[in-house]
Amino acid sequence: MKELRSSLKLVHSQVLQNVTERVDLAFKAFFRRVKAGEEEVGSPRFKGLGRYDSMTYPQYGNGVCLAGDRRILSKVGSVHVVLHRPVEGTPKTVTLTRSCTGKWYACFSCEGEPQALPPTGEVVGVDSGLASFATLSNGEEVANPRFYRRDAADLKRVQPRKDAAKNAQDWTENTKQKGILAKIHERIANRRADFAHQRSRALINRYQLIVFEDLAPQEMERSHGMRTSIMDVAWSQFIRMTVAKAEEAVAPRHAARYRPFRGL
């Protein structure tokens, strides 16, 4: 393909190979869902220039490496990076991702030994809700921050401007207001993720066994009256982060798993 399209020579070879792997995995997952008889099976979609927002270097050291506060990228050059924490373990792959607001992030996948936490013997059940984010079996409650509701006024102020610009076919103003909306949604998502990280870390450090209520958020989101509130509280994200931290906190011979229960 490089002989037919010279522009492909501007991209590292393993990055191009990873694109074909993504396509292969997408179609394998599609045919697996079709074979399983799942409802509403969507076929893989073509990702154009504006929708392809990430690239992966499969082998660290081959086309990508980190040198102090600089990241050396093949076919790109030396790029300044801000490390929010030191890279731990042995780097294996590096994925560059562009957010909807144009920010670039580098995700390092590293291989290392888990740091097991000392056993505490404490057991807790977690009941998720809307009035409070979570109610623990010992009676403690975690307040629901309602990040989306807090910024709803900003969204209501910007959305009509975007709609008006679109109706007037003022594409310059429409793009501007669209970018402002993206920044607001990004701010909400970042606050929500930071909250979930902090609360999940507090649970992992304190309790040895954590049991979650058996929920079906996707089914509950179909209720129009509570859909916004359920999506704002993001129970699945919180549970997923807690399970991931639990896997790092246990000894290598053990395994953390999501064990739901029904009610407290």
C-alpha cells in the first residue's frame, strides 16, 4: 500500500499494522455477537479523518520511547510531555489519544508486579442509589455530587447558541459553540472520574472484601424520568474502577472479582 500511497510512508510501520489488527478485532467481535443471537447488533463503522482519534505503538522502544520530559515518536519527532506520575514497571505499548477538545494523551501499558495491601479483615456491602451515591452496610453514606446537574446551567446557556448558529448556517459560530460544549462535557467527565477514583481507592484501602449491589444500569437508563440522573451517577464506572484497584491490591495467587448481591 505504501507503493500506491506515498503518504503512508509518513506513519510508523507498526502503527499501520495495528490499524489492521483493530479492524480484525472489530469484525471478530461483530460476528461473535451475531452468532450469539444478540439483539441490535451494529456492524463496524468506517472511521474517517475526524473520527479516528488514537494510534498505538505496539512495542515500546520500537518507534517510541521516553527520555526525561520528552517523548520521541518515529515519523513525528520529539514531543514535550507532562507526566502526572512516574512510569512504573516495564513499558510495553504506548497509545496516543486525542480528546474531543483537541488535547493529546499518552497511555503507557506497563508490566509490573502488583503491590499487595496488608489484610484488614473488614467486610462491607455497597448499595448504590440516587439520593446518595452509595450507602455502606455499616451505615455510612457517600453524598451524590451530581456533576451534570451542577453544570446544567452552562449547558443550557451554550446549547441554544449552537442550535441558532446551525439553523443560520453560520458554521464558524457553530464550530465555536460546539467546542465550548465539548469543554463543558469534558469537565463534567473529568470531575466524575476523579470522584470515582478517590472513592474506590478509599474503599480498597479500608476493606478486604467489598460486595456490590446487583444492578442493571443499562436497563434502568431506559426510564426517561431517571435516565439523566442514572447516567450522571455512573455506577458502572465506579464499580469498574474499584474492581481494577482490587486486582492490584491482592496477592498474585489470588484474584479479585465482581461479586454482586441483591440489597443490603
